[in-house]
Amino acid sequence: METPAKGFIPVMLMPFQNDGQIDYPALTRLTEMYIAAGAAGLFANCLSSEMFELSAEERLQSIRHVVNVAGGAVPVVATGTFAGPLSEQADFVKKVHEAGTEAVIAITGLLADETDSDAVFNDRIFQLLDQTPGIPLGFYECPVPYKRVLSAEQLGQFVGTGRVTYHKDTCLDIDQVRAKIAAAAGSKFGLYDAYMGHAVESLRAGAAGLSCIQGNFFPELIVWLCNNYDNPSLAKEVGEVQQFFIKNMGVMHDVYPTIAKYSLKQRGMEISTFTRRKVGDFSGAIRRGVETLCGDYSTLSRSLELAY
């Protein structure tokens, strides 16, 4: 199994038709867009994909579709643990792996209750590893149903088994990120940071890349940052890109993922803004905010000479 390359791993959106059914032609276009932008891999069936609003069969069918469209151009990882007894979660992990994924992602908040100790959580992880022999796993500190953040010590233990190759980090703390990277040093493993507020610091600390919702607005800009974060001749531009994300953090989180789909429509993508997940009212003010964001990005992309 190859760990996804250093760079941008998009948390994929799930496009729906206006009647609420999955729009597979649009999913094809999205997959091709991410790859054309330079993504190093794809994270399918994640929170941005509205995974909790999909049936088990829809999860598997959409994963297979992404794997088929990618055609081996980049590796695909996907979530494989959902609510239920650990044996049922392990069975679904096997199905997700059989769908063609390079690693199956475990949701940290679904493997133990919020009140359970780290010892209980750790035991569940080792049970899951035992029940899914040979399958590469990863972790996602998903905010739903609650966010369970791994410590550096925990992550080091799990990576030390040789089975854990991927981690999507959402701790929002650069010191914790550094500690996690250090704990897994020397292993075939990649930490992908979700938090764009310290993206440049994270990459410089040794993160394998970024896996953030902002990539569903401007994927080529995330790729540019991953490629140039440590280029001394572009230090000024790197600083401007980092500040662009910090400045626009709020607008890109409002009624997400509806707003990301609307942003893609602004760029010419044929995609409905329909979401199954209830994320709030897509008001006129929010709509105008994303239109302003797209205009600001157009100016930034021209200054960086990015294809837009």
C-alpha cells in the first residue's frame, strides 16, 4: 500500500440532483476537477460528502465510482466506521477496502463514547485492527458526533503497528501537530492537516499535506501552497495566500457544504447546491459573501498566475 503523496487530499463533496439523489455525472466531474487541480489523493465518503446522510449502499457505490473515475491516477481513502457494534464496523471496513481504497478511515468519535477513557478507545482500536487483518487504516478527528482528538502518544502507538498510514488532523493546535508528526517519525505515514489557519507552519513542521474544506472552493490554490510553502523566492506570495485563508475562514464555513457547491457554480461547475444535511439558511447575505470571495480569489489567482 502506498501512502498518499505529500500534497493536497480533498475532502470530497457529494453532489446531489435537485430531487436528492446522488448525481453521479457531477461526481465524475468533481473527481476529475480535483485530479486536474493537482490533488495527491482523494478522501471520499467523508463529512463533506454528507456521509451520515447516505445509506450504506450509497456510501459503497459512491466510493467505487470515485475509485473508478480516478483510475489509479491518485490513491483514494474513504471512511469505513459508523455506529454499531465493533464487529459490524469491521465488516464495513472490509467492504470499503474491497471497493478499491488505499486505506480505510476510522472516525475517532465513533469508536468510543465521549465519556469513555483513552484506555477504552485504545482497546477498541486494537480490536478493530485485529478484526481487519492486512487492511491499512487511517484516522479522522471528525467533529461529528463529537470530536475525539488523538494525543501524540496514542497516534505513535497506532502508527507503530505498521497498519496506520493516514491521519486527518483537526486539533487546530500547531504544537500538537508537531508532536504528532514527531511521534510517527520514520514510519510510512502521513498527517494531513485540516486547519488552514496554520497551514504553512504545519507543512514546514513536516505534515504530509493539507486536507481542508477550503479545497472545495479553490483546489488549485491549496495545491500551489503545498508546492511552494517553503520556496524562499515566493515567501511574500506564500504569506499572502496564508492570510487569504485566515481572512476568509468564516465565510467558507457558513452553511457548508452548500456554500462550497455555490462557489463551484460561480466557477462554471455544473453542480446543484442541494444538500441532504441540514446546515442552515443559504441567505442572500451569505450568497453575496461567497460572490465577493470568488471575486477576491480571481484577483489573487491572477497575481499567482494560476489557471482559474
